[in-house]
Amino acid sequence: MNVGFIDPSELPEVEPKSGWHGRFFHSEHMTFAYYEIDAGASLHAHSHSNEEVWHIIEGEVDLTLGAETKRVGAGQAVVVPPETMHAVAVSNGCRVIVVDYPVRREVAGVEI
């Protein structure tokens, strides 16, 4: 768990999935992922027990939530409830912050 002041740019970069460059830290109850995602990267439809909030910082993603797909751009956010199917496709590169509650210790089988 990290406490106090955190500069994500100083955290080690982890690539849990091809094209997903992330820097991660945890508070007592949440996991924060700062991703730079390459053009053409995607994430298959899946669900998990964590609530997840996506905040698009730069660029855009096509995010499928349940049966609905929307293009989400810079400054917008998406709340993914627990146990809800979702998928992501990135046409051009983008930067996003993804927050999971409660703490998530692995992403795509990679310990974070």
C-alpha cells in the first residue's frame, strides 16, 4: 500500500497485456492504474468482482458495457459495476486512469 504523495511517473512500468503500459499503486481500499494504451490494443469481454472506473485522459476508447458500446473521449468517465461484462478497443493511442475497488492485486494474471 502506498500512502502520502505519489508521482505515478516514478513508478515502474508494467505491461500486463500487449500494448497496455501501466503504472500501478494501491491505497488502503483501491487500486490505481495509469495506462498508456497503444493503437490497436484491446481487452476481451470479461467481468470481475471489482467495481472499476475508467477516466479517459487523452484520446478515446470504444468501451462495451453489457450490450452497449460507446466511444468515450478525453475528460469522460465510465463506471463498470462489479460482475458486469465489459470490453475495450483502442483505435489510436490513449491515456487513461482506471481505479478498482476494492484493491486488485493482479491484472491479466500479472501481479501489480
